[in-house]
Amino acid sequence: FKSCSEAFDTSTAAGKLMMNVLSSIGEFERETTVENVKMGMKQRARTGKWNGGIVLGYKSVPISESETSLKAIPEEAIIVKKIFELYSSGKGLKAICNKLNHEGYKTKKGNMFSTCGIKDILMNPIYIGKIRYNVRENWTEKRRKGINKNPIIVDGEHEPIISMDLWNKVHELYKIKS
């Protein structure tokens, strides 16, 4: 390795040491930044602020230079309500999925609905006005095994799409069917 801006040569022991020291400092800086960002995002979530992402029924709108908020999209909110109402009336995930796809409804990304997508919508407390954060802890390291048993769930600053009664009914049915 040869550097144009630093005067060290990695063909010598001192040059290799200097390269390792600089690499370690760079890695430390990166890890510190990651920790600070995670800490900031957790704090935002604890105060009910949205940390970003794509959710059917809502869009992220800027409210200032550094802040965004969730705003309900009526056309998509109708789909979310329909999913909850169909499930509360006794329909299963596959039946809801088939019905929505047959009627031409699409996901936020314009794809057809899947049973996993329907389940994710039914289990997401964002639709009752809550913010859920940190469900997958250290996802980059543990991948699918990194499920956090105590995610942050607090009242959000956005308007709910689903009533608490409908949410409770759906979740009682889900427990019975599981």
C-alpha cells in the first residue's frame, strides 16, 4: 500500500504499524458514529417520532429542515382498514391476500400482496398511532435471530388509521388462530 498524502511505507515494520494504527482509529471513529446514530434514533422513537421507512397507509412529510412526520394517505388507509376488517370478520391471511390481489390492490412498492405482508400489517402498531422501534436488534450481526423481546413501543405523533377496538379484536383472533 502506498499513500500519496501520508509519508509512510508499508514495506517496513514501522510503516505497517502506522497503517494498523490508522486503520484502528478509523474503525473506532466509525463504531462511535454508529453508536451515536443508534442512540439518537432510539431517543427519537421514545419521544414518538418516526425514524423513517416505508409503511402502507402513511407517507413521511417534512415539517422542518431536520424533522419529518407521518401523514395518512386516504387511498392507502382504505386498504389497511379493509385488511383489518377482513381479518376481524374471520378471513385468514391467504384469503385476504387472494381477495386484495384479485381486486387489483397493490402494496406500497406496487407489488402484489403476500401472506407475510398481510401479517406484517396486522402486527404493526403504527396503525393505532404507536411508534415501534428496535424490533430487530443488531440485525447486521445476528440477522434473523436478532429479535428484540422488548422493542420500544410508544404513542406516536401521527394519527391512527385503525381503532383500538378493531386492533384488539384482530389480535385476540390472531392468538386463537395461532
